[in-house]
Amino acid sequence: MRQVVISRHGGPDVLEVRESPDPTPGHGEVRVRVEAVGINFADIMARMGLYPDAPPLPAVVGFEAAGRIDAVGEGVDGDLLDLPVIALTGSGAYSDVLCLPSARVFPRPGGMSAEDGAAMPVVYLTAYVALCVMGSLNRGERVLVQNAGGGVGLAALDICRLRGATVYGTASAWKHEELRERGAAGCIDYRTADVRAEVLRLTDGEGVHMVLDPLGGASWKTSYGCLCPTGRLVIFGMSRGAASESGSKLDMVKALLHVPWLTLNPLSLLRDSRAVVGVNLQQIRGRDEDAVRWMSELLGWYEAGVLRPRVDRMFPFDEAADAHRYIQERKNLGKVLLVP
């Protein structure tokens, strides 16, 4: 098998392709021949040495893939052979062959390509858990999605539309057309506009009921300031801690210094009648029943044709460094994939 390996922490060029023997599925496992792999910002943080849940080096990262089952271990139904599936791996997805528990694979709906399959699980599950599980989204509420042009951002726009919420998004101006097509009632260019002032203008001074924020640092203060009473700030990343290509703990320290610690303390939350919650899919590993339930609803929406992942670009394994660079430079609108 071929894998993209993080040999040491640093810039994109530390990624290298290595070959090793194909694994054999153990008890309760299936083996998947991978056709496409989803890249997430956590992979980039892991490469830089800034992701606490990353496996030890040399590491193969990646949380999601799509392909076909080509072998099953003891205790697994042989009828699964050749089944096209989506895989939620936890780690190790940057590989053209995967062995993982059968509970972590989901049959792909008819007509779903491997590219759509690899682009869907992490971003849509993150958006679903953030909005519907942790954020308790209600019909008619107003939501602000920071970094709405990313994979999770576009997924959040889809789910807000399906749940009857009014949604606004921040993104570079060239991404606004796609955001509007996905249902954004208002788009804000975070590079040139005062985000809080624009949100208050768009909502007639009332603010929003929920903000999704993967940026961290000073952005959390802005997001918190956009909330109305009973509002929820849902944080699911800290990409501003990865400002440079190669990664530096100094970048993370700078981002942490700009976190509004005093604003987000329990007494302030009590005074303002607001909530701050976090979402990290890595911390709900082992809750396979929940993942199956959530993914089943999302895949049902896919089959109904009411949501579609947006694949921005695909890179071969040998160009994994270029793929990481592309995401860090904020060039993507939607999901970036690796293909063996």
C-alpha cells in the first residue's frame, strides 16, 4: 500500500509517500481500497505539531475516505465485499488501503461518487453536531458562520437551510456567490468589513442566536459580540494558530493571547445569558451508535438531493504538500481531496 506520511513536524514538504505491505483485516474489521481521501485543517495542524490528538511520528493522518471493501475479517458478513463505502477512520486515512472496524464504514447511497463520499463525513458531521446537537438549532433562528467558504462552512449553510434558519456567512468576496446559492441571507467580507457591525446591521441590531467559529483568537471575541441573549458560540477549531506554512508554537501563543478569556468566563456568560460550547469529533470516538444515527440523517438528505458536498480540487498523493499549501493559502471553496 501507499501512504502519505508526516515524517517530522514542519511545512508541507515534510509530507512524503511511502510504501509498505497491505494490511490484513482483523476480527470485526473490513479492508477498504481507497479511491479518495478528505483533507481537514486538523491534518495541517498535526503536520505542524499543533494538534494535540495527532498520532506520534512518523504519522499517517486523515479522518475520512471513500472506496470499496475488498476483504473482511472474522465475524464480518462476507456480503459486504465490493460494497462502496464511506470510512470514518479517526486517523490514518492518507492511505490507499485501510483496515478499520466495520462499524466505522457506511454504505454509499446509490449514485454517490467516491469524491462526494470522501468530502462529506467530517465536515457535515461537524456542522451537524455543532448546529443540531450542541447548538440546539431551532427553526427561525439566525446563525452566523465564520469561514463559511470552507468545507464545514458550506455544510453548515446546507443544514441551516434544511432546518429553516436564517444564515449569514463570512468569507472572501469572491466566495459570496456560492454562499448565496447555498442559502446565505447575507455575506460579509471579513477582510474589509467590521464583522460585528455588519451582523448587527443585517439583523436590525438584534444579533444572531448562534455563531460557528473555527478561527479562534480574537475572532471569538467578535463572534461572541454578535450574539443576542440566549445565543450560543460554537467553536470547532483554532486555525489562526496556524498562521505560517511551517507552523510555529509562537503562532499558537499569539492566537491564545488574543482569546478573550475574561469575556468568556462563567460570570460573563451568566450575566449575558449566552453559552460557549466546543465540538471536536475526535472526542466522540467510540460513540458509534451516535455517529450512525447522525450519518444516517445526513445520507438521507443526500439521497433526497437536498445537500451536496462541494469538491473544490483533487490532488494525487504525490502532491499532498501542494494540497496542504492550497488550503493554508485559503484558496479553496469547499473540500480538497487526495486521490491515490
